Amino acid sequence: MDVERAKKESPFGGPVAHGYLTLSLLAKLGMEVGIVPQDAVAAFNYGLDKVRFLAPVKAGARVRLRVTLLEAADQGAGRRLLKLANTVEIEGQAKPALVAETLAMLVGRT
């Protein structure tokens, strides 16, 4: 990362995190907020339905994840498919960095 070059040439006035880096934080931050219940045997990333990158995350900015459960569908055999609305907020900014609908497969004891 060339900070001086980013300050001169970037439309954002400096270095920013790549959107897919911010997207990759969803799994870790989701675990921290307790998406997976303690009685689950396993949880798997099942995919994405919608992703929109709305604002850049400037280097050094603090972010947080807001998650809402949209749906929990029984898949049989102790499995449940969760559909989650995720918003990555940037501290001090009105516009979020990204919004995404993610899918997670929970596996319980059968």
C-alpha cells in the first residue's frame, strides 16, 4: 500500500480497504455476535444472496456488524438454513460500508 500515492490519486483521499476484505469480516464478526447457537454441532457458510458495497472503509476506520435474522428454515436431518441481513457500519459515518444477505447452514444433533 502506497499511502502517499493513495492520498494523491485515490478518489477517497487515501487508502481504503478492498470491498471483499470488508465482506470477509462477516464470518468472524458474525461469530462474535453469537449467530451460531451453543448447541449447534457445526455451522457452514452456505452462500450470499445479495451484496452491495455502499461506502469505502478508509484505512484505520473502525467497523461493526449489525445482523438481523430474516429466516430460519428447517432442512431436515437436524439442519437449519439461516438467512441473515448484515450491515457493516463505519464509525462516524452515516452510510454503511456494505449490506449483504448471507446464508448459513446450522447442523444440530440428530
